Amino acid sequence: MAPQRFRITSYLQSNPPNGKRVTRGSRWGNPFRIGHEAADAVEAVALFRDHLQQHSHLVELASRELRGFDLGCTCPLDQPCHADVWLEVANQAQPP
């Protein structure tokens, strides 16, 4: 089964067995906040995606540290989230 996103509803909540957090307090958090740098979740995720294109070292690091893990954030599961971007870039096929 492919890695997927899970929702963190409390910071006291433990991660699932194959889960890692990508919340704002971690190195994997989205620096673009709704109501500050972004108008809504769609814009925050778009800004994050652009940010990764300018910081390829983060993508390389994520490929090593996040590949294969379920990723958790506080965003509702039915809303756009930067964790979806991490899932995509960390698990993309690597050339041999």
C-alpha cells in the first residue's frame, strides 16, 4: 500500500507505526501560513510546491528520510495539505 497522509488532531497523539509528522514545528513544516503568506490552503500548498522547486536539497533529504512513510499534519484530510506534496516528491521514482 502506498504511503498516505494522516491527520494529527492533538500534539499528544502518537504517530501510527509507519508515520512521521510533517507539521510546522518540524523541519518538514510548510512555512506559508493561511492568513499570512497565503489566502487559503490551495495557495499555501502552491507556494510550498514552488518553494521546493527552489530548494532541491530539501527534496533530496525528504527522499531519504520520508520515503515510504505515512505523513501526518493537522490539516483536514479533505483539504489540500503540503503533506500531499511531500508524499509525492519523497516517493517519486528515482532513476537507477
